[in-house]
Amino acid sequence: MDVREEGALSNVTIRKKAEENVIVIPVKGVFIAIGLQSDSFPVVHLVDTNNKGEIVINPDCSTSFPGIFAAGDVTNAFGKRIVIACGEGAKAVLAARQHILNMKKKKEVTA
């Protein structure tokens, strides 16, 4: 998977490991479910990580890159448990929503 930022997220490119063909999916946002192993690789070039490769988050699950939020075992949050990851996911969604609303307000003021 390849996620790139060029002003705003517009698509995600996916390639299965055993295949050469790629699929480009137009998107306005993305939630990455990593599975059993934490892997911050898709965004490591965009956000701060610690020495364990975990994405460093603020209390609202925001990262060092405005508009990117992270939750669950891929972050430096305490306690690698599903119930904690679910709570962090809920916080991330609420914070992302607020971020989007704030962006819309800024555009309305400048227009």
C-alpha cells in the first residue's frame, strides 16, 4: 500500500504481495487496520515515531503531521489491548472530525 500526501489525500495505491498489478482507489480519508503486527511503515515518512517504530500521538490521537491521526497498537499509547485500541480509535475519529470541521471554518473565513 502506498499513501502519499500532495496537498490533500486523494487516492491509495494497493498491490497484493504475490501480484504485479496495482489498484488505485480514490479516497478522502483512510483508516489502516494493521492486524497482529504493528507496522507504521505506510506513514513513517510523514509522522514522528519512537525507537520501537510506534507512531507518537498526542492525547487526542493526533500525530506530528496535521490531519493524520493514529490509534491502537501502532501507537505509543499505553496498554496494547483491544479495549484500549477501541477507545483510542473512538478518540481519533472524534478528533479527525473536529479537524475537518475546523478546516471548513478556516476556508469559509478566507473565502
